[in-house]
Amino acid sequence: MISTLNTKNQYEMFSEPVQKILHYLKKQEVNDSTLFQLGEVLEKSIKEASTDWDGWAAVEVKRFLKNHLEGIDSGGMSFKKKYINVIGPTGVGKTTTLAKMAAEAVIDKRMKIAFITTDTYRIAAIEQLKTYAGLLNVPVEVVYKMDDFKKAISKFEDYDHVFIDTAGRNFREKKYVDDLKEIIDFNHHMETYLVLSLTGKEQDMRDIITQFSTVAVDRFIFTKLDETSSFGSMINMMLEEKIGTAYVTTGQDVPEDIIEVNHDKIADLLMKGFSHE
């Protein structure tokens, strides 16, 4: 059915209230295959809407996403693994995001933590992480090669958690992913988060995810929520890759501008601008 639809009136087979929801989510850049599935589900439940269209829409979209994301775990750090690692392209805010996550461990959980950085390409990045380390009163080690990484791991053996920052490079090129794997031993007891910007192009996100396919990514983190009004790419990536989201970030302030998300929260973000009127 989907393949035969023309794009001009692609939702015309649905009732008017359902069309409004689908057009809204289309502007949010949720992909078409998901929208048509949602449309069919909404049509079956529209009798339950009564006159509270907005409330009905929010509940049904949330239910739909929870069903389609079943088995995909979202939510923040589990603290079950000692090493917490962030990876991703340049300019997405990895270092600031890592500092926010580390602040949760130190301030909220009262844990003993340390930083490791492999971002030796930018002096400013090292200094930035050292600044955050100073504010949290925790140590930081700079590593250049695998031997340095192993020494740092040994040095922080008695710590609860070690937060690892990585260089932002052009990860559209496989060479840089391979370089990263020569420095960090991903076989350690490690939780890895791939950081992507919500202001980025969706195809670029796919390319980055593909390049990191040899690394076991536990969760996504989506940054720059405050710089866009379109959140559909977050849903699209989760459904396509079967990987959950841990956090979204909403600015530069540490530790405030980070939100732990679950499937309900993601649905709320997606629908917060919707009105049937």
C-alpha cells in the first residue's frame, strides 16, 4: 500500500484528525514508513478520542512508540560497568556531555571517579576536560597510545568509575575509527555512548553509525536539543539501529543541561508542540 501512494496526498486515506497528527510528525522528520504504521494504528483507536484530540494523540503516539521500541533499552547510565566511554564526530559536544555525566556520578551518587582523555589532537579539549576535572576535584590522565591507556586503567584500579573522552574526528573515514581502537581497549568492562547532534543531517548520522559498527554501542546521546525543533531523527535512528537513547542535552551548562530519557519522555518531546486546533 505504501509504495503506491503519491507524496502530494500521501495521508488522504486517513481521517482528518489522524492526518493532522501525521503531518505534524512529518514536520518533525519522522520517516514515512513509521508514519503510515502509526496512521493505521490511530485509525483503529480513533473512537476512543472523544473530543480530547490532543490528549488522545499524546497517549496513542506514546503507546505506539513504546510498542515499536520494545526490547530497545533507553535510560541513563546503569553504573554496572566501570568504564564509561563517549564516542562520536567532532563538534557534537562529547567533552561537555561527558562532564555532565561525570557530575551525576560525583554529586548525586557520591562516587569516586576519574577521567581519561584520548583527544590529543586539540590542546583546548584537554584543557577543557582538566577544567571540569578540577571543578569536580577528580584526576585526569591523557593517553596517546594503548600502553598509556593500560597504565591509566591500572592507576585508576580502585576507582568506582572512569569516564573516557575521545577525539572528535571526521569519522566518515574508517581510518579514524581504527585509530581510536588502537588507543582504547573496547574489550574492557565498558559502557559506550555514541554522541550525535540533533542539528545534523540524518544521512550523516547513518554514515557515522555505520563507521562505528565495529564498536559495541550501548546507547545514543543526542545533543543540541535546544537548537532545533525537529526530533524525528532520534526516533528514526533508534528504530533503524535498535539502539536506545540515554540522554538528550539542552545547552552548555554543566551539570544542568542534560536530561535522562526513557521511551515516554522521548514521546513527550516529540509531541510537545502538537495541537489539533
